[in-house]
Amino acid sequence: MNLLSCSSNHCPLSSKVLASTSPPSKILKSSVRVRNLGWGERRDNMRNNRRVSKVVAYYGLKSPPYRLDALEPYMSQRTLEVHWGAHHRGYVEALNKQLAKNDILYGCTMDELIRVTYNNGNPLPEFNNAAQVWNHDFFWESMQPGGGEMPTLGILQQIEKDFASFANFKEKFIEAALTSFGSGWVWLVLKREKKCLAIVKTSNAVNPLVWNDIPIISLDLWEHAYYLDYKNDRAKYVNTFMNHLVSWNAAAARMARAQAFVNLGEPKIPVA
Amino acid sequence: MALRTLVTRKTLRTLPLGFRGLQTFSLPDLPYDYGALEPAISGDIMQIHHQKHHQAYITNYNKALEQLDGAIAKGDASTVVKLQSAIKFNGGGHVNHSIFWKNLAPIREGGGEPPKGSLGWAIDNHFGFIDALIQKMNAEGAALQGSGWVWLGVDKELKRLVVETTANQVNSVVSPINGPLIQVLLLNVEPVLLLEDIGFQNLTAQCGVCFTLEYIGDPLVTKGPSLVPLLGIDVWEHAYYLQYKNVRPDYLKNIWKVINWKYASEVFEKECP
């Protein structure tokens, strides 16, 4: 994964700073002096600008796109309250606290932050919190009240192309979820290089963004995601997710966006 | 070799599955009621933890062992290798939880009473005082990402106490072990446990695979072959979620009220007389 592909103008890490093999903190500290002091200036130069208020808000907690009781009875309100209100919020607050100490990471978008802190497999301490914030945002949006059922149109076609049939995909997805050890996630991703859909298992906070793939659907397999509702019965949780919770609308939207980045083939335009 | 002396002390059970005498494992009983550890750990959690989670590890472990037995008999090397992660995960889960039940005791049976004797002395020597050890273990347990265990162990060779975690990691801890993992497991788990549960006598001679160690429910021995567990605290979410939700530090603070130091002392005295 090439860190140099981060191309934002604001993320200081998109320069060649991290290309060296020295420990990150050393490099980052020395690079502060040479980079162009742009909008970070007011925060960095405490000596000069004490009267200016310091910007301290970094990331906020995004609400799920539905009320906390909207996924009953498949995912209880209590679970949402604790999972979103305590776990997800905890990750956001922990991340903000870490970012307050580390100016160099300021100015990155969430995606960039995840890629950069993953550090090619040797994650920085911010990675866990950043990735989990993103993962949970993505997860809430991967579900909807009245979800489940079948996808339609484009995403169904792509699933049938890559998995032979929707039933096969569903089986493989559930199997991946049940053979996943410990805490982690299962994803349906669009692989950029292979230009196909695939099912990917990750552990803890890792997500497919670090491999530059495009996630379409995710399922949280940390025990906190299902313990209050299903105790140890992970199979029931996974099946309920596939039958009643997964949002194929969200998947279709993500797929449509993904096609702007990945060429899935020429559309069949009828010749006049 | 230590393994063979342990084996000869116990005769093989009757009615083996297959000619190798594969023995299946069964759920050990708790030496106390499910509700006996309240209010530190609720009866609900103990019941589900024991009857569902630990049982699931055992069931899957037995299944994997049977498959392994079959694969070895057929000489199917690739299946043997493929089964290793299931064996390590489920076997490790079984080993760890068996130790865990012994690590806990109701308050009226001495749970929470600080250790006396050589272990108490060793703790004072190494950590200053017992609260420092508890704080260290709690800090490591709280900081552990995902699922795992925090251990107090003793390094048999160096005669030293260690605090370790075995957990999910983004990078796996790579450490090849020459010879079967099973062999290593058996050598480093308390002999009493071994004799009841031994089922690998003849399999060890056949296995000869080196493989990398990873993640989660790993027994302490995966952090070092001479480490012997004295105390382990399960920090998988299933161990505390129903009662403490996401507040793992509270669980870690309260579990010390029911920790069975007597058992830890016994193991310590056996390893470091």
C-alpha cells in the first residue's frame, strides 16, 4: 500500500515524510519545521498566538441514519444505545484525545488518517480508534430498518457474476462470519485490482481501506455487537443480519460510487 | 522426555476411537455454583460462559481432533496443516478456560485473599506490593484491543514472575516451534490437567510441523515455552459484557475480589520450589 498516494493538500503526511524507514515520531517532529505552515499555523505557534483560541474538535460522533429503536426486534434499542452511545462514542473521544496530542495528524480526512496510521501493517496507536470510528459509521449505514431481502439491479448482477448466485454469496458470507476467530469484521468489498467483489475477514479494527479496496457491506463480529441480544449465538445474529438488517440500498449506492473508481467493464449500449 | 513419563503414568482409557486411542474432552465441572461469585461476576455470565462458550470450544476441539486423526491416518498432510488453527483456537480456549475456572473462588472459600508463602514473597520482590501487580494487570487488560487474556505467569527457567497478554494483534507474533504445538501445550500445562485430558500420546510422534503463532485464545505458552500460567483473566467481551457492558476496567477491578490465590500459590510452589 503506497502511502504516497494520499493526495490531499492539507494532510501533512501526504508529502514524502513517511517514505523513510525511521520511526514515525522522529520524522514527523522534524518535518514540522520545514513544511509550509498553512492553516495549522494558529494551532502550532502557541508562542505567537496565545490569544487565538485553539481548535480542538476533530471528529464528531455521527448518528446512525435511523432511530435507535428502528432495528427492533433484530437489533434491540439497548444494543444500539450501548454499541453506538458507549463504544462508538468512546472511540471518537479517544481518537480526539490522541489527536490533540499529535498535531501532525491534523488535517487528514478519516480515510487518509486510517491509511496513514495503519503504517503498512505496523499501526500507530491512533489506528485502532480511527479505524473503529470509521468502521462503526460504515456499519450503521450498512443496515436499515426493513433490510435484508435481495439486492436488485447492478449490485445483484455483480454478485451473480462474482459468486455465481446470490444464495451462494449469502452462504459464503455467513460461513466467513462463523469461521472468524475472536473480534473482527466481515466485509463485502470491491477489489480494485481484481475488479471483482470478494468477501474479506479482518480482525479487530482492520478494514479493507488499508488495502485500498472499496467496502460495500460490513458486519461487526465483535461480541459487543450481538451479545446483549443473542449471547453467544453468533450464527443467529449473522443470519438475522442477512435476512433482516443488511441495507442493499446502501450497498447499491456504494457500488455506484465505486464504479467511478473501478472499471467494471463496458456497459452494453445497443447499437442504433 | 517429560511427555513420555507423564504418559506412562496413566493407562489409556477403554473404547478408543480409532486404533490410536483418541480421547475426547469433556466440560470440567465448576468447583462452585454459578452464582457463587456474585456480585463480582454475575451468575448469568458464569452460566453462559461455562455452558455455552467453554462447551463450544470443547465440542469444536473434539471435532478438529477427530478430523486430525483421520487426516493423519490417511497421510493427508495439507488437511493436517489446515486444521492447526482450529485446534489452536479451540484447544487454546479449552486450556485457558479450564485454568480460568480454577483461578476463581467464592469469597467465602478464600477468593480475593492475597497470597501468602513463596508466591506472596515473590510478588513483593518483583512488583513491590500486590496492588502494583493488580494495577499492572488491569492496565494491560484494559489496553488490550479486541479479545484476549491477561496472565500472571512464572518463567520456569528464569524463575521470575511475568505479566503477559495473549491477544489479537495486527501483526502476528511469529515464533516457530519445532515439533507439534500440542506437545508444547502438554509440557507446560499443570500435570493434573494433563493426565485427565491427555489424548495425544501417539499423535505427537507423527506431527512434525512448524508453524507460526498468531492471535487470540492462545495459551500463555505461546509467548514463551517456559512460561507457566498462574493466573489468567479472560478479557473477551463475553466474560463481562452482560454485567459491565463496555466498562472493562470495572470488571478488572472487581474480579480481584474472587481471584483464587491459593491455586496460583500451589502452581507456583510446584514450579519454583
